Amino acid sequence: MDIAIILFGGVDELDAIAPFEVFENAREMGADVTVTLCTVDDTAEVTASHGLRIGIDHRLADLSPDLVLVPGGQWGARGETGAWAEAERGAIPDAIGRLSGGGVSVAGVCTGGMLLAQAGITDGRPATTHASAIDDLRESGAEIIDARVVDDGDVVTAGGVTSGLDLAFHLVRREFGDEVADAVAERMEYEPRGPVHKSRAE
């Protein structure tokens, strides 16, 4: 399973790096998974919401992911960087909309869910996002679910920030089984939290 995590200026560090670490640990535990940090732009570095500079070696257009994970960050600031700015710019929603339409699964962490919404991916579908953006997500046409992680098959969303850990653990458990997920949880000394709302049978 090839996973691409999209980064952008103002992205929340934990939204992106927490799932990255869960997936990398799963790979080391034997899961057939690769995870790549990428951007939609041709840039060598992004500055995240708290000032962390992250080097980028890959563009989304050059990858062939099975799943694209979209983190959030700075939605409420309505500034020149962050998820709000990316929703306004449109490049990320356009890219993930094309991929979703082509059969690629999509996951949104925190206000990354709003970029899914901007792409029309969550229209009429169960989803969640950071508490500060729930009204925006509802107005976009999504069915709001009160859960930490919402699994609607090829679209999975999570609440705010730390819930990216829980989304990643859920995906590892769903795709690679309890043994791998439990081993990663033990290594990371993290007990995944819920609730997880599953809209479709696995």
C-alpha cells in the first residue's frame, strides 16, 4: 500500500508527522506499506504552522498512491498559509478530487477534512474534522458524525490534531491486522482512542 501525505505551508506538524510515524513503524513491523511526504508544488521545503521546516523530495504528481492523506492546519486563522489558504487556492482540492475520482482512497486529518470538502469528496458522506471547523464541514454538505475517526470506506476522516494518530492506527489495523497494529502501539507506547465510526462493512 502506497500512502502519500500532502504537505503545504502552514500545515500542522502533528497532523502530518504523527500518521507518518505510525505508518513507518508499521512498515518496520512487516506491513507492506510505503509512506511519502509530498507537495502539489515544486518546492524543496515547507514551513509548518509552528515554524518547523520540512524538506520535500517528491511531488504528488510523480507518485501513484493507493491512499492520499491530507493534514490540516491554521484553518481558523484565515491567513495566507494553512488549510484555508489552500482551499482558496484550489490546487490541493483539485489534485485530490482527481485522484479520488480515479479510485484512490483519501483520508483527512483535522481541517484537512475541509480540503476534502472543497474537492466535493465529502458531499453527502459521513465525516468529521476539528471542532472549530465542524460548522463549515456541515455547511459544505457532509454528514457530521460525532466520532474521533469516521471510516466511510474510501474516505476516512478524523477530528483535530492528535486524532491523526488514531486515524493512522485504524488504517493500519484495517489494512494489516491486529498483530501489526498492536505491535506498533506497543513500540510507540500509545493506546489508540475512539470512537471509530464505520459506515461501511469491512
